[in-house]
Amino acid sequence: MGRSRRSIPEELLLLALDPATGTTAQPQSLDLGLAGAQLVELAMAGRIAPDGDRIAVVVPRPTGDPTLDCALELLRRRGAPVRAVNWIGGPRLGLRQTYLSHLERCGMVHAVAGQMCGVLPTTRYQATDTEISREIRARLDTAIRTGVPPDPRTAALAALAHAVGLGKHLYPGNEGRSSRSRLRDLIRHDPMGGLVAHAVMDVQNGVAAQPRRSPAPVGRQAAPGARSASEPARGVPMQPHHGSMARAVAH
């Protein structure tokens, strides 16, 4: 993948970067959003495709972007389509820092070393070209203001920005309420962006990875020969659950 355009994970991170403080807004959910943004970018590159609520690898050829290709390889190794909510909810140790370092290597941000309370070392990131961030923000503002359906990349970016809670960062206060509402509505303009955005919100809301049947009321006796809700149909093997959804680790 060439560097003629920024990837959706890069743009999401630049949107979240506060130019005044050099820190990222919504750090606890941003890693989830970046994992989702990788899926959208891979789909737009033709490497993966949605299969219901699952993600299937359709072309395993590398994109040329090392960070995306790492995600693509992990998806390929799964062998079978994986649920978007399970993928996004998996461990994402340091994904935000990975992209911050990537933006620094690309010259989009520069690191500023500092100290917290005069003791603990900290690193803040300042955009080297604020025009880039303004251009990204302008695309969202135009879509919100005009109501014209945005291009798929902008629609996906808007969906992810809403999913990770950047609405209050981009459009704060009571005066930004209508803009936040319209930002949320943009989620419908890109199917893949909508799929991963809903998966990001499901992970944050603690939605179970696998639906479970409610147990039968206590005291109700099953009819003779009937099987319980947890018992497989005769001749059909019980399908194993593929692990519960891991919590995202914030850094």
C-alpha cells in the first residue's frame, strides 16, 4: 500500500490527538477503534470481506503496510472467519503506541519528552503539520453540515470516531449536541464501517461473545425424552465456545 494517502487508523489517531496537550482523547477505547479501523482499511484494500457478523480473509497478499499486514496475517492464521466483536475485543497491547510511533516515523507527529509530577517520565505527541488534522476534521464537518453522503473512507472514520467516543472531543458542550447526533448518523453510510463500529461499542458495553440461552425456570420438569437447552440435538456434536471476549488493555 502506497503512502499517497493516510490510512483510517492513522486518521482516527490524528483526530484523537489533542493539539493543546499532546495526549489522545478516549485512550481506553481508542485501541479498540484502531483495531476496528485496521479491519476497515483491509476491507477497502480488498484483503478481507464481511461474512455476516464475521470477517473472512479473501486475498492474503500483503498490502505493504507492516502494521496492517501483521493484522492480516493474524486473521489468516485463524483459518475460519472470525467474529468482528471477538477480533476487536482481543488483546490489543500497545496498538495506540504502535501507531503513534508509526506517525512519528512518517513525520506526521514528533515526540516531546516530559515528566509527571517532576518524577515520572512522559511522552507527548505534537502534530508536525496541523493542516493534515484540519483537513481530516473538515471532511467530517462537511458531511455533518451538508448532510450529503460522504465517501466510504470518511463515513467509516465518522463511524469509528463515534464508536470510541470522540464526539464530545470534536464537538463539545451543548452547542455540539446536534453535531454529535449527526456524527452518529453517518454510521449508516458504510456497511463495513458500521459493522466494526457496532463491534467496538459491543465490546465496550460488555456484550457477550456468544449468545447463551436462558435456563429453564426452577421447578419446571422437562417432558420425558426432551433435551435440555444446553444439550445438543441428537447426532449433532456440541460446538465449543471459542473463548470469552478479552478485555482491551488501556495504555
